[in-house]
Amino acid sequence: MIEIVKSTVLHGLDGRIVQVEVDVSRGLPCFDIVGLPDTSVREAKDRVRAAIKNSGFEFPVKRITVNLAPADLKKEGPIYDLPIAVGILAATEQLPPERCRFFAYLGELSLNGYLRGVNGVLPSIWAVREASSLNKVIVPEENAAEAALVDGVDVFPCGSLAAVGEFLRGESEISPYQIDLKELMSNNSSRKLDFADVKGQQAAKRALEVAAAGGHNLVMMGSPGSGKTMLARRLPGILPDLTFQESMEATKIYSLAGKLEPGTPLVANRPFRAPHHTASAISIIGGGRVPRPGEVSLAHNGVLFLDEMPEFHKDALEALRQPLEDGVVTISRVNASLTYPARLMLVGALNPCPCGSKVQTISFQVACGLSQEPDLSTVGARLKQTRLSKGLTIKQLAGNVGMSEVTLGRWEKNLGKIENYPDKVKKICQLLNIGVNYLFDELKDNSFSAVLKKARFEMGLSRKELAQALGVDKGTVLCWERGGRMVKYEEKSILNKICELQRRGFGA
């Protein structure tokens, strides 16, 4: 015998009626589900078999075939447990078939026959409402308040398959679930973070008020602990209250994503989403094998807050362009192409530099790394850090020293041979008020080559000039500075000559 009951399937936020066709016939005992089911739907046969037996019904030892029509739409989730069970019981006349056809069924069955809540109930009920032949639906008690948000559909909550059987046989009465929308909106909308909690920060508060009034996007820059996140979390509190239509749009998305909080069937406050900076582009925009809404859709009619905004992946930030412009996001995959709403305010927060300390110039160049201590392991890095700390640009420092900007820039990148220009190095150190010892950190050791090089830089001499003063050739000085052997020269006598040159001055 064949029996047909109704359920729903979701295509994005749009629902369609599904006919659950159950055929129970003679043959070898088997249980097949067809109609493009996913893994969770195929596993329903084990849950349904146990639930029927444990609810006091008889599971038929026959050939059972279940078809979910239309067969070209992918069926997902445990939402079909209840309609499959009711279809089997109606086909074996354990429930009255005529009465079973007046309802749509949504719900997951546990092995003991109790009904569990499912996701996507609100858009599914909208599909039932749009079907002219249906206006009654049986749902789990957990989803009753959410389902009752739709006018024109009688919602009958049940806690178990046994309760559903008693109701369909007329042995018990279940009244349609009623909900007070005004009271629900007022109770939920009262739970907001108060903007009045913020003391001070008048300029930032004014900027947030202007952004909220015009629906503008906003970026806040400030040191860690200055209150950027606190202000952003209170931004939804100064936005206009959600209208009922906006609230229903947000609730549909949260219902589909399974994000509704227990005991809160309606999203009455402006959504506020704050994904971590390691979030992928798919998690922010939405996607998956069967596209699901991402953070931009969950923030629909609300605020999307990106803390540590520069740390987000570039592809995730670039993907925000189209949703911000169009107010919708279209996700195309092999299995489907779905469009979700994404009308939101984007708020970003960032530190002035990676470590949070404001060490920068007017050109927004910073002199720090991801740690509190900058990497000063090279001469170029120490030169650049010192220049930036003095607030000088490359052009200003190069002009005062009398050299080209290109050469100074190459020195800061450790590309030029800075040791060949001791006179320029000496001028730079004087202008920056630092010693050669700091700039050439490797000169801190007491080896002969280090002392010789340090002395030459302090006197501003070239290798040729120092070689003439010491009575040796230029190549010998170069060899000494590179750690070469003295051969016929004594280190002590050379050092004495250098000290004498430093004392009376070169050329005196």
C-alpha cells in the first residue's frame, strides 16, 4: 500500500513542499530511501525503525520504499524522520491515512521515539503557508514558538511519536500554539548593551552616532585598551529598532544556520557578529558544498565587526566588496547557486602598528614587529628604527647628510656597502645623536679587527687614509678588518698608533 504525507525542503531561504511517498509491499524485508537524500536522511531508516518499535507501534517486516519528491532537489538533515515514520504508520493503517494527509510534518526522531528540534523551521513554515492546500503542521515542542511566528498556519507541537499517533487517531487534543508577537519583540529588544555606559570618548562616540545615522561603514584606530571593541559592541544599541519584517528576515537566516538561542525564537535586536581574524573567506561570505550563510548574512540588518582588521586574510577582505555594494551575496557551487541577504554596517578596529605602540611618522611607516621589541639585528634595521624614532623621513636625513635618498634607502635595506662611507656614517650618527657603537652592534666585541674598524669610523677615515697614517697599504687594512693575520706587524704597536691618532686628531 502507498501513502503520501507532506514535508518541506529548503533551497537557500526559500522553502518548497516535499511529498514523502511511502510504499509498503510484499517482498524481502528492506528499507530504501530515494529522492536525492544526503547521509543524514539515509540514516533516518535506523532512527525511524527504532522509534516506531519503542513508541508502541509495529514496524512492518516488508519491503519499504520511501521517495522524497521532487527527486531533483537535494534533501538534507533529520527533518524527514517524522514524516517518514508517519507515512509508514499510515501505509500500514496503524494511523488513519485520511487525517494524516491534512498536516505537514517536521522533526527528528530519537531512538526512544521522542521528537527533537531541527534547523530551518521558520522558512519551512513559510513554504507551508504559501502552499494553498496546507495550513496545518506538526513540529517538535522545541520549535513550536519559532513556527508560530508565521500567521495563517496552525502549529501543533508534539513531544514524541506516540503523542503524534494519539493526536492523529483523535485520542487526544492539541491546541494550536499561540504566541504574542508584540510582547516577544519588546522583551527581546530590551536586552541591549547601553551606549550610555561609555564614559568619555566624545570624539569616538560622535563618529559612531554619525555612522549610525547614515548607515555608514566605520574604521576605528587606537591603542590596545582604548575602548574600540566596547564602543563597537554598543553600536547596535543606538541603531533604530528592527521592524517586524527585518526581524523575520534575520530570524530566517539564524534558523537556517542553527544559531537561534534557546528560548529566543525571534531575533528582535540588531545582529552583531565579530568573527576572529583567522576566519576564512568562506566562513565570512558563506559557502560549502551546499552553500550556507556566512558572517555577512548573519549580520544582515546589523553590524559586522572586524577586530584587528589588518590581520584578516586579504581574500576575505576583498570578498566583502560586492556584499557591501549590493546588499546581497550570491554563492555559486556545482550543486547550487544561492543568494542570501547581506545588508549591514561594517565596523573595523585596528592598532596603529602591529605591537600596538604608536611609533610612526606622518607617512604611517612604523618601526616595530609583531613583538614589543623591533628586530634590530642588522645595521639597516637599526638605522631605520633610529630615523623613524626621530621623526625624520629618508629625504630629510639624506639632505642633511649630503647624499642621495636612493643610497640611504639601500643602506636601510642592507643592500649598500655602508662601511665604504665612514664620513657619511659619522655625520648620520651625529645628526641622530647616536654612537657608531650602537649602529654597528657587531663592533662591541674586543677583537683587533672590531677595534680597528670602530676607530676608523669614529675618526671618519677611509681605509686609504688610515693606511697612510699607519704606514701600510690599503689592502692590509682591509685584510685586518676582515680578521686577517698580522704577519710581520704587531697588534700592540698598531693599536698604539691608532690611539695616538685619536688623541691628537688625524692630520694634525
